[in-house]
Amino acid sequence: LGPFAETAIKAGADTIEIATDAVLIDIARFDALARSASIADLSDARALYQGELFEGAGTIEPEFDRWLSGERAALRARHLALLDRLSGLFLATGRSDEAIA
């Protein structure tokens, strides 16, 4: 990342902070789109979800693994809620084929 990393990422002894105004974070984008009432935005959020958070990361540290497990569960729940809302909107607008896709 070079010099960009100095402004985008700050690391402490026990923490890592990312400047959200300097980088695009897909989960933040997913959450913003998922709050919308627009079918287009909700569809974009659905497309952003690509599976488990940090899939394939393996075991890192027990504390991190516990945090990651909780974050994965929360993101999965938000994704399922999004799918439910999107399906409902598709059905309400007569787009039943898209509701079941």
C-alpha cells in the first residue's frame, strides 16, 4: 500500500483502525445499501455479499476467533434479513420470478 497505508491504517499494540473515509469497506457499503428501500440498492447489497467474513482465514488467536465468529453471525443475519426484504419487494411489485431467484 505504500504511503497510502500511513493515512488509511493505524495500528496500535492491540488494535487496528481503518480510516473509513479513505478506503471502501465492502461491509460498510453492504450495510448502507441494505438500509435502503430501493430494489436496486438492495439488489446491489445482495451482490456484495460473497459468503463468510474472512472465509478461509483459519484459526488466528482465540480472542480474534471469538470476535470473528460473532461478526460472521451478525453479518449472516443481516444478509438473511436483506433477502427477506428484497423478496417481499419483488413480490409486492409483481416480480415473483426474481423473488425466488
